[in-house]
Amino acid sequence: MEDTTREILERVEKLGKIDTLELAAELNVDHQKIVGAVKSIQSAGDIINCEQCTSKKWELTEEGKAVVENGSHEALVFNAVPVEGIAQADLMQSVPNAKIGFSKAMSGGWIMIDKKAEGGPRVFRKVESIEDLVQQSLIKLQNLQLDGITDQQKTDYKKRKLIQEVKINSFIVTKGRNFSLTISKQETDLTPEMLSSGSWKEHTFKPYNFEALGVLPDSGHLHPLLKIRAEYRQIFLEMGFSEMPTNNFIESSFWNFDALFQPQQHPARDAHDTFFISDPMYADETKLPADYVAKVKKVHSEGGYGSQGYRYDWKLEEGKKNILRTHTTAVSARMLYKLAQQEKFTPVKYFSIDRVFRNETLDATHLAEFHQIEGLVADYGLTLGDLMGVIKEFFKKLGIQKLRFKPAYNPYTEPSMEIFGYHPGLKKWVEIGNSGVFRPEMLLPMGLPDNVQVIAWGLSLERPTMIKYGIDNIRDLIGPKVNLQMVYNNPICRLDRH
């Protein structure tokens, strides 16, 4: 390294400037060795100035080098065909890369095939001799002789993975402010001994960088989902909502489905869509409110409250089956039932953000578990207009002001609406949530007053997180294959709130 450093400084002294790439070729040494010496000189102060230059060159791949040595794939195929011809199957086994070679030899008019030959397709030479232009061109490229090689040929060879374009970074080195042929090590610390002896006057000190950042202390890092969740939670609290307890991942089918007026024959209650618990398989019957269970059974089987019901034999055994909850609306059902047991009804605004589970086929946008965000308002005389107004205010705080609503169907809400927001980046409307007014068949059996309505809406937590952090595969966001460096690198989230 010392010899290389001295060589660089002497040439800069003599020539005024040097190109590291040219110097490496002249000295017949690895270019990186020259670059390393230049960097070492730079670290000693303003001895030299460096200007980075970028150039590109074509370089043969391993396959390209094999073509230079042995001939192109098509030439090898041609040479393997004797005058009397050869069975196609035998030819394809006798030559490496026979498939591409056969195709190129055919398109070049070098060989022909007789598909009706006895014993199967047979290949014959179509010309007496060939000129291997591919091999000749690659030899030129290897010797950096680009004359006569067209851009189309380069593109073709690149597609065939015979050559690759390599980017080379080099440096133009000139004299610096403190240029010298000798390098003295710069001191980094002023010691008491230097001060007492006065030797500090003879030393050169490395300048301090007062803008350098200190070493960050080790700490924990919030997952992107937790950052977005905190933002949503703050919006709900600003709007006067109270958070519902969501600590029961295991729920009975009664609270998850039956209390929501979802029939027991509904496809969502099938094992293909829901995870059923095997131990314990059933919820404790004594913990289900008997009078309420009877009312739910009646409204399902016979109807009531202005509804004819579903007209089937509702079974408690089906309602007792334990599952991993499929939505946090099960929590809303419990909270509304608890609200109905008060002596006097008081309007409430509730929200929840927590994990739910569905037996989904895993892909880039679906997992078997995800987070659901849900908000609901219970009050006297609420209408569809109130629901749309609350939703608009909620999404306005998220920075989404262009909304559209589309009629939809849910077993436990009527009317129901899908929520669409305009995405400026995608320049189109995308579905961002679902909403509706809870049905009387769900609310009145709980004991809520006739003139109390409940409006609700929900959306996922993963979709806005993926959009905000530019993640296109949900398995990179949550699950066993998450790159922890992603959690470390991603910044704190701030939604574009208004």
C-alpha cells in the first residue's frame, strides 16, 4: 500500500492529475487497490482532491466466456449434425444448451428438420459451412474492440446472458490545498503531555466534525402496525369515543354470530371460513344470559319485532361452539347487551382496534389473522344521514375527504353501505371500509329501547399501513417471515390529518 500511495503522489506531482482507472491498467494492479490508496490519502487531510467519474463497459459472463472458447450454442448444434443427419432426440442430448442452439440454428437457416423421417424427427444440415458471428463478436468485446458490433447485437447477447453491462466508478485525482509527497498522521486528541511539553505546535490535528451524529443508544422499536394503530386510536379519542375491551380472542358462536342475527346456516359459520376450537369445544352455558338466549332463539326461529326471522330450528349447541373471533363486532354485541341492562339508557360512542381470525387462503393481501378497526354510536333517532356524517368526519381526520357510499348487504345491518375513498396516487376510487345501521332483530332482543338506533363502521388496519409504508405483500408486514430490520428502519407515522 505504501508503494502505491507514493506512486500516486509522485504522478500527481509530475502530471497534475491522474485517472485511477488508467493508472491501474498501466501498473497492472487491481483498480480497487488504487482506490483504497486514494481513500487512505484523503483521510490524512486536504492532500489531494478527488472527483468521482462513472463509466460503463461490456463484460462477458461465464456463459459468454464458454462461447469464446468453444463456439456459440448454434454453432455447436450445427457441428453436431453429421452429413447423413441425426435424430432430433439424440442431437438434443449431445450438445449443452441444445434448446437455444437448435432454435438459433433453425432461424439462421443452418439446419432443417424432417418430421416424417423413419424413427422420428431427423435433423439435417441445410448449408455446407457456417461463420460463427456470435463467437467472433464476443472475442471482439472481450478485447474491448467494439467496432462493427451493433447495439442490436449487444441487446441480443445481453438477453442471451452472454454479456453484461458493468458500471465502473473511478476517480480523477488532483493536488489538494495541503499537497505533499509525504503523509504525516494527523492527531485526533490533544493530550496533557503535548500541552506541557509544547509539542502540540509540531503536530497536525484532524479537524473536528461538530455536526457528526452521536451513536444512537440501543432501544426497542415500534412495529408499523402499532404506529398506525396509535394514530387511529387518537382520532377516536379526539371524537369522544371510549375504547371497548377486546382481550377475548376466543369467543362463543353465540356472541360472534347469533347475537348479530346471523343464521346458523350462514356460509361464514363454515369450517372453511372460521377457526373452531377443539378444547374446550363449547362455551359454558351458564355464562350465557338465559333470558337473552331465549329471545335470540325466538327471533331466529319464529321472528319478532316486525321481522319474520329465518324460520329454522335454532340450536343452542351450535351457539355454544367456541371459535377464534372472526370480527370485533362480537365485542360490540357484548357491550350493547351490557348497555341495555342499565336502568336508564345513556347514549354511547365506542371503538375497538384488535386482532381477528379467519380461515383465509394465504396470499400477498390475505392472512389468517388481521386487525379490525370498528366504531359505533348508540343514540335516540339516529339515521343513515348521521352515519354518513360521522364517517365523513372520521375519514376527514385521516386526510381522506373524497368519499362515496355504495349499498351493500350485511346480516346484522340494514341499510348497509360500502365506503370508497379517492386515492390520489392510484387516481381511482378504492374500498376502504364497510358500515351500516344495526338491525332491530339484533338490538331489541337485548332490551334496548325501540327508538334507539346504533350506527357502526369498520375497516382493516393492515391496508392503510401497507399503503402508508409502501409494503405490497402483507407477509412482509406481519407473520413469522417479517424482516426485523424493516421494523427498525421505518420512521414514526404521521397521518395526513386535517
